[in-house]
Amino acid sequence: MPVYRLTINGTARDVETAEQTLLLDLLRDTLGLTGTKYGCGEGQCGACTVLVAGKPVKACLTTASQVAGQPVETIEALASPQQLHPIQDAFLSHAAFQCGFCTPGMIMAVKALLTETASPSTEQIEERLEGHICRCGTHPRIVEAVKTAAKKIRAANSAEEGNRRA
Amino acid sequence: MPKRPFHPSDEPHPGGAKTAYRQRTEFEPGALEPERFELFEAPRYEFGIGPAFSRRAFWQSAGAGILLTVCFPLRAQKSGTVSSPGEEISARYLFEESGSITGFTGKVELGQGSRTLLTQAVAEEFFVPVSQVSLVMGDTSRVPDDGGTWASLTTPQTVPAVRATAAFARALFLAAAAQAWGIGAGELRLADGAVAGPQNRRMPLFEAAKLAKESAPPPPAERKPVPPGEWKVLGQSVPPVRGRSIVTGAPIYASDLRLPGMLFGAMVRGPHYKAKIERIRGAERLPASVTVVHDGDFLGVVAPDALTARAAAQSLGVVWDASTLVQEAKLVEHFKESAREPVFVEGARYPALLQKGDAYNGYFAAPRKLATAYTTAYVAHVPLETSSAVAVWEGDNLTVYYGCQAPFLTMELLAKTFRIPEANVRVVASDTGSGFGGKQGGLVAVEAARLAREAGKPVKLCFTRDDEFQANYFRPAALVEVRSGANPNGQIQAFDFHNYNSGASGLPIPYNFPSYYLGYHPAATPLRQGSYRALAAVANTFARELHMEEWAVGLREDSIAFRLRHIDDARLKEAIARGAEKFGWGKGSGRPGVAQGMACTIEKDARLAFFVELQAGGKDVKLLRALMVFDPGAVLNPDNLRNQITGNVIQAIGPALFEQIQWDETRLRTRRLSQYRLPRFSDVPEVEVELIDRREIPAAGAGEAPNTVVAPAIAAAIRRATGIWVRDLPLLPALAAALDARRAPRGQRPPAR
């Protein structure tokens, strides 16, 4: 079996696996990163969303070989042991979940969105998350959480900017 | 006397599902009754593995600490609609020296907040912070059988049980401390995780629990739960106790579990919905690492990894003998042909027949009449986490980790399927990626166990989305026929209501009709069907409320005014009035195609009034805003309740507007998410929730009731916007068909139903 050099959450490792092995199976079954979920297997629900080179990717439609050499980021890498990422913090403070199964995929998609667009409108948020299914119906809370997170990140960035200038 | 036009045949019911579920729930006096348990299919497989000899110790060591089991007979429940949870309440609490308290409950967490709510109840009664309480949920070897997590019973039954048992334990602690200190128990109270007495005396609960083991049970007057007026934890918006874990992706759902040496399973179901295996080819070409498990009509594979398992399952060549399904277009006819008469069962939680006066003749005698029929399609639960289980055999002892709603029923099903004693089976319910009634069965657990039996190692089986559609059950389709007669003033005098196939929940009416006949006719179903959030109450409320709307429109009367003159219940009246005010009922925006609709009900003891405003344009409908006024009695956790109600409203949009299972001769046509439309962000209106909190009234469950009023309010608004009555769920395809029929040249129009 071929060996691929994968960089997952900042750690490079060589993984020997079949060419068709899905990134989703690799993350979950081989590496034990089970925060990335299977929901449909056809890119319809967004539960398996991870970031590859910063872009949201459906891990159920991506093979391990396709991401070789590129940085892959999953929900497990977002928080430091001391501190939640602002997006996680916002999801938590709005209780923007019920069963929590869609949450990791949503959060990863939001991370990509907020990197591109610092203050997304409601429409932009909904459009970006249209490919994500929440069966429990927490959509309005998710939109509010994204807005709160955007605000926090903007505040943190401008504080940093201020510090740099000072 | 006119011949009864709704007369169903008296043929025996071909479905005849006698099941383990049925036995457990129907024949045990006082046992919990899951909603429409009789809809469960008979167990799919039977795999006897012969007599088993070993019995497992039922109770596993609880670790360090004092384990207190509180068990006492239950007096009759106050609420008339909720049956008692058995002859006695039992509960287990573990008190540790660190001050932490663990409660053991048979309930599970499906995302609806039961873990948080029960944690609140324990914290409230033991006077400790929520952070000091944890729960062990749904592990059949460690928890009491509290019944499945279904039918919105956690709030009205389990919370009171926890409060009562904890209050009992609290009284024991006070008595024990009083005895140890030689003072009266009346001088003592619980505070900060300890019994507190005069002169700053303190006895931690752990110490008190040690002494309490010897104490005599306190008299009933001393073991009352904390009165609602004094609640400090209940009634508060305590955030989800596992929230931090959820946002970091840390919870281990059944599909995430990994055990040493674990293998991966995959099922082979073929392209047909119901089929028998004729021949299997290609097993010899599979890699040596793959085990094929073929037992009757069970066919699955086990492999070292998921990819190999799926590939092996797909590569097997199977010749199927497929059954032909009743045509979708003939479904209504099929229900009528196979239907049986409603039968009243004494003490049933959802009686299949409710009668008052002579509605049948009252209808024919009435000067004003209305007869309409409504249908609802089969819909799928689509829990985002597909059914998943990990099975482990040790000899003839079986442990199954399963994200499920009813661990004890699954335990029983496994014992029956493999013909082993229940004591040999342990089901550990993990938190699960939602259920909505779809995880009450145990199919995935049985299949995982069968694969593991053959493989001789732990096996994980996670249903593919296709498995979930193909093998799991759906919410039943329904035909509902309604006839009613009114006096010259438009006051309804007789109401004749017949549900075919989908069930009896939601049959009771919130209206003061002097005569009614409310019946549920079981019928034969071509597709597998079972429980679903609020189940038949969705079809029944849709039919009843839209029928009320048809009366109001026919009488040129306001929807609310017409209802109010048929309602006696003061709480429901208040909910409607508050909603009308807050929503701006009747204050149209004036925009073309924009209209409002409303519906109301009393469901599972809660009062609901729902209002919606939408925009109809061509064959599409865009929901703009919605308001749910909800009166459950006491509100135990306002924020969680709002989350539940909003979520349920949003989920209900799917089956109201577009969700439906479709099929052809032998195959489902909806087997993937790309073939089955679900509510997404763009479908979601602004949803407001108005809670009416009545602390003095026992809390009603809220996880299902909001599901019932969404579709009829939308249909009412569509009628106002378009002039078209759409009487079939989902509404959008039916609206499109009605519009097409309008445009069709005369003579080609299909006959109106």
C-alpha cells in the first residue's frame, strides 16, 4: 500500500493506506479524530467538514491521497487546553446545538467563512451553511453564534493591531 | 338510517405485528406505554445460540463511595393522561467523599436536554451546585429501567421520580444526622453538600449517606420535594452540561467508539425494499480478511477497516427475490381496504377510540355539513448520526454499545433474538446524534451482535445513510377523514374523525363539541413504520385544525374567533390571545401573496398556539416568520425549552412542506439525502417563542408537541395566499399538482377528491 505524508492539525506523519481510503475514515478510524462525523457520504450534510489548506472540504468525498502534502485541520485542533476558540465559545454561549452531531462540521465551515469575511451578513452566513444540515433545528442560534464569534474575532484582531502599532 | 360510509373491512390485520415491544409494554400492569408501540415490526431476525449458562452480576461495582438505592411504592399519579411508571420508583445515587453525586437513570440524551434537566433535578433536591452532579444514563447493568426516552415522558415522569427519590434520601440524611447529633431533625437542613445544624455543625452528604444506610425511612411528611416556589436550580436556564464537550468535538457517540481488536461491519441489503436472498456469488473472491455472515435473510460482512467492509459488501453478487410493494398512488385505497375498526382499550395512554354522544347521526341531522379528507406521507427521521452500535461477545454474554432511545427494550430484543437470558445482555446507551423516535428499535444492535458473534471479535456497525432509509422504519403515512355538522349559527354539534394507519395520539380534541367520534383504524402498511416525534398527533392535528379552518373560511369568520367559541380551556384561550396580540394577527402586510395562518392544540398536557406568515409565489412558499406560544405548566429550563420548541418548529417544516418517502414497484426512490429534501438554513423563518410559565402546574413534556401545529397553520396561510386548499402533506408537491390541474384544459382535469 502507498504511503502518504499527511499534515493533520500541525503534525506531519506518514500513513500507509489504500489510495481510495477516505479522509473521513482515515481521520476517524486510523487517527482517532472522531470529532469529524459521517452523515450522508455524498457531501449533502456537511457533518464531515474539515479544512484543507484553510478551505472547507467534505472529508466523505475526499481521499487521503488527495490531501497529501496539504495541511488538514479538524475540530480537535481548534481549542487550546486553556481556551476555546472564539467560534466554539460563541456556539457554547448561545447553546447553538442540541445533539451536537453537526456542530464540529458547522464550526469548521464557520472558521473558513470568518477567515474570508470578517463581518458576514445573515445572508452570507446562511448561504455558506446551506450545505450543512442540523436536524435538531438550531439554525437561528447558529447564525447568532456566528455573528457573536465574528465580533469577538474582530475585536481581538483590532486589539492585536493596536498592540503592534503601539 | 344511512349506511356508514366509512365502514372498513373486518378482515384480520395482515400486518399482525406481535412483538417483544408489545409484550413488554402491553401486558405489564402500569408499565410505561411508548407511543404507538404496536407500530413496531416483529423482530427481523432470530438467531438462537442455544442455552446460555452464565449469569452476569447485575450490578457492577460503583467504585468508591456510598451507593444509595431508594425504592418505594408509588401512589397514583395525579395527571390523568400519564400512566404511572410502574409499581414503584427506584433510583440510585452515589455519594463520594469528594462531594460529587452521581445519579443513575435509564433515560438517555438525544440532544433534547434530558441530561441537563435530570442533573438540575438532582442538584435541586440535594442542595448542591449542578457542577457537583453527574449522571450515568442508559447502561442497563447500572441503572433502573425508567422506560425509553420517548413520548415526552422525561419531564412529566422522570423529573418527578428523581425529585421524589432524592427528597426521600434527603430526609434519610437529616434523620441520620439528627440521631448522630442527638437533636431533632427539624433543626437541620441541607446546605452546600452537607447536613447543616445549629452551632455550625456540618455533616457532608457522603458521611450522612453512610449513616443513612441504617436509618429507618422517614415519615412521608418529611420527604417532600422542594416546592416549585423555592426552586433555585430547576426553573433556571442551566446551560447544557456537556456543552463544552460538544463544541470541541469530544463526545463519544456510538459511531465514534473504538475498542481493542474491533472490526468493521457492513450490511448487504440489495436494491429492493423487501427481498429474500436467492443466491450469493463472489464470496470466494473476497480478501481473506473479510468474513461473510449469511444466516437466512441476514447478509453482512466483517473486515478490518471500513473501506474494505463497504467494498466487500458492494462486491457480493446477490440474486434477490423481491416483493412488489403497494403502489404509492393506491396507498389511500389500500389503507381503507385493510383497515380495522377502532377499539377502545381501558387505561391506554392513547386510546384508539373516544366517543361522546351520537356524532354519526348528529352529522346527518345537522343543517350545515362539512366533509373533508387529509393525507400525510411516510417520512424519515434522518437522525444526523445514523444508527450505530458496537457489539462484544464474551462467551454467551453480550455487551452492545448503542446510541439508542430504549436501552432496556434493546436488551430484551437481543435476549430474545439470540435466545439468551436478559441477564447475559448489557446495553450501554451512548449519547446519540439525535433520534426523533427513530432509535427506539434495536435493528442495528441485533445486526452488529450477529456479525460479532461470527467474527469472534468486537464489531462496529454504523448504518450507511442508505441503510437508514432502507432498513429503519418511517413515520407512518395517514389518511384522515373528517365530517362535522354545525347548527345554523355555525356551532359544531357533531364531529366524526377517522385516522387510518397512523395512530391514536393527538385524537383528543381541545374543542367543546357536544358529540364526537374519534377513531384510529389500524391498517396494513407497505413500508416499515414506527414511532416518530409526536407521531400520529401530527396527522391528526393537521386534519382537525385544517378542518376547523375550512369551517371558519366557509362561514367568513376569523380563524381565532371561530375557534374561541368552541374552546372552554382557559389556558388554551390565553395562549391564543397572547399569540394573536404578539404576532399581530390579522394585521396583513398588504404585500401580494403574503398571508398568515394559525393553529392550536392541547398536546401531552401542554397548550400551544402557533402563528405563521408566509409568502406564496407560484409553486413555492417562503416562510417569513413564526410564533409559538407554549404553556407547559412549570417551565423547568427556559432556554432549553426555547431551543427545543424552535428546533421542533424548524424540523416540522420538512414534513409539512417537502419531506416524503417515495417508491416504485420494489424499490425506494428516496434512499439518500440528495433524494430527500430536509429543512436547511434558507427554509428557516424567524421563529419566536413565548413561554407561559405556571410553576404550580406539573411540567408537561415539550419535545414533541410543537411538531403538531406547524403544518395546519402553514396550510391555512397557503389557502389565504392562493385560494387553494391543500389537504395533503407534504404541501408543496400537492400545491404544485393543484396549480397544474387548474391550468389543465377542461376535460383533462383529474377528478377532485
